[in-house]
Amino acid sequence: MVFSLRKWLSRLAFLVLFVLLTVLVFGGYRFFMTKLMLVDPYEVPQGQALKVFQPDGSKPEKVSLSDRLRWFYLYGE
């Protein structure tokens, strides 16, 4: 059985280049996603900011369809 050193070195170079380019593309993707990502609207406020909306857990047990639509349009629930 004959092993070609040139063939194995070319395969190894291809594999190393493939891994390096994959890491580079993945890192670039993560970099751009962190720069372009919008601020999370549900994040806890920092500093002097206050979160003024607190969800109201009290909903009536039996509601009509019009009341459900009103709740949906006013509160998004």
C-alpha cells in the first residue's frame, strides 16, 4: 500500500482552510447580528428608568366575544 504524502498534505490543507473559513464566517455572522440586533423590549430597565406597565392578571371568568375583542385590542391579550 502506497501513501502519497502530497495527496495527504493537500487534504490536510483543504481541511484546515475549510475550518478557518467556517470559523471566520460564523464569527462575522455573530458580530453583525450583535450590531444589528434591536434592543429587547422586555428587558429589565437599567438606571433611573421605570417599567410602568404591569400586566393585570385579573380577567373575568365568563366573557362575551365583544369583551374578548376589546381586551385583545386594548391589551394584546
